[in-house]
Amino acid sequence: MLQIAVTGKPNVGKSSFFNSATSSSVEMANYPFTTIDANKAVAHVISECPCKELNVTCNPRNSICIDGKRLLPVELIDVAGLVPGAHEGKGLGNQFLDDLMQAKVLIHVIDASGSTDAEGQSVEAGSHDPLDDIEFLEDEIVMWMYGILNRNWVRLVRKIEAEKLDIAKVIFDQLSGTGITLEDIIEAKRKVNPDYTKWEKEDFMELIRNILHIAKPMLIVANKADLPTAEENIKRMQEKYPYVIPASAESEIALVKAAEAGLISYTPGDSDFEILEKDKLSDNQLKALEYIKVNILEKYGGTGIQTALNEAIFGLLNMIVVYPVQDEHKYTDQKGNVLPDGILVPKGAIPKELAYLVHSDIGDNFMHAVDARKNMRIAADYELQDKDVISIVTRG
């Protein structure tokens, strides 16, 4: 299951985001270090299911289908709050960074209203610049990785020279356990001085930033977007950074709770809701719902929570959804389940790579694949497309 790290300073709404995305009940409180350990739970990204197009009723195994929308599971990690100096071990620094690096993509929750200072303490709204927090997180990660690489660098250079080792492989070994691949390092190294024996601190920093942008892409969630001081800050963020999603985690939680109580009709990701039981709502509840409608849903097209999850997986990681089946005529697995599994695969993946994602034995015994829509064998180097329904043919 793909992992997304939800990160950021204390008191910016990380746990609220996590709860609204996963329907978990992680403790929420208005003080730093509410989240002590890395909490993990399942969230879902949403994609169009092929069932309506194919005129079939699907019965998913690994996911959920609601009215033609396929909800695919991903794992969210809510990481303990970061404070300045984390790379030196301050706060829960080292544990934070270890947890953070397990994920494939980072969601950085920012207090867009500027009501949380650099230490995660509440301050007057608008008095802190949230753009400083974006750079602060990357700087902490970069300095942490720099500490790892710089620690034994002189000795490593001598070893590389003496044993004719590959510099990218040596860096890869030093960063083992971070989820960074050798290919990530090779690509990142192309943009720095090729003479590693002359690398200064600035060269290391450039290399590490390149690695991070490739291996751990970051999405910014501009939380508390409903507050008056947030709007201008969000505009500034979007001008400077490519992936910024305005959001209100508290609004999403309120809407989901109201829907669960049967008071409104609302599905996560919707841009509106319908009041079902107006008589059961107090004046304050009606005012709160109207506030959310005007200041979040109408203004930004949604609470931003589902948008952020989808953008992280389908945008930053460039994933698509493919549906492996055994019977290409009925779109079923061996037990007769219709469109049983939606598999997240990188765009550009080929059928054999899909086979290995389904099961290692299927990958080992892969012969060829069939496009179930066209009932036609596809080439070994065929690039899988979003919502493809693929039958994998194996030996034996």
C-alpha cells in the first residue's frame, strides 16, 4: 500500500487533516506534541471505476465502489510535530525524520492563516508568515540528510578512489532505509558538479534538494483556509509553489459528522451538501454549515482534503489505476468477482510490472497480457493506461 506522510509543525491541523482523511480518532488538541508516535491509518483516493462504462456491477475486494467512484486504499502516516532544530535531535526530531522518510510522498500541512508561530504556538492571526514554514520543513530534512552524508565523507572518498566504487551507489548505501532509490540518486547527481572530490557544503545541499524533489515530492495543504487572513497567503503560496491545496480539515470533520448523523447528505470530496433534517439542527449548527458553504465549498470548490489525497497520488506520484482480471470476457477473477481489484501503478508501467504487483508468482510466470475491452493481446512494452482492464496470462 502506498504511504503518504502528513507532516508539519505542531498546532497547524495535522491531526485534524489525518482524522478527516481517514475517519480516525487521533487525539486533537491545541498544543504541541499532541501526536507523540507516528499514527497510521487507511485513507482512500478516488478514481472513476470502469463498471458503468462496461455496464457491469462490480464487487471489489481491495477497494470500494460507490456509484461508479472507486475508492482505493492508501496508508497515511501522521508524524509527530516538527520543531526548529529537529535535524539536531531537538523535540522529536530524529524519530520524526525517520518516520517521514518511509513515505513515497509528503503532505505538508501549513497554517495558512498565519496564527501559529515557528515553534507551533498560537499567535494572533496574520502575524506569522506561513511561507517561512514551507522552507523550514525542507531545510530540516536537507540538514538531516546532509548530516548523514557528511559524517564519513572524507573516509568514503578515499574508499571510492581506492576501490573504484560508484559514487551514486555509495550515497545510496549511506541513505539506506529512507526509501530513496539508486535511480533517484543517479538522476539527482546529473545536476551537480561531477567532481565529487571537490564537493563543498553547497554541492551537498544541491544534491540533497534534487534527491528530495525526485524521491519525496511534497504537496502543500494550506489549512485553515476559511479564516480571513488566509486568502492572501494562499495566493502567495500558489504563486511560488506548484502544488498548493487550500483546505479546511475542521470543516471536513464537521460535514462528515453531520452526514453520519443523517442531518445532511455529503460525500467526501463533494463541493456542496444537502440539508436533510433542518428541524433537528440548532441555529448555531445551521450558521456553521452556512459558514462552511460560503467560506470553503463555494470559495474553493471543496474542503480540500480529498483533493489533496488525489493530487498526491495521481499528480505528484503520477499514478494510474489498472484493473487486472482473469476472464477478459466477464471481467472477473477466478472466483467470479467482477473488477475485483484496482491497482495503483506508475504511469508508463508495462504489463509484466503489473503482474508482479498482483503477485510475485504471477510475475515470475508471466507470458503475455490481454486488453479485456478489446479482447486483444497487447505488446510486452505496451504502456498501461488509466482504467485499463487487463487479463494476465501465465505459464502453467
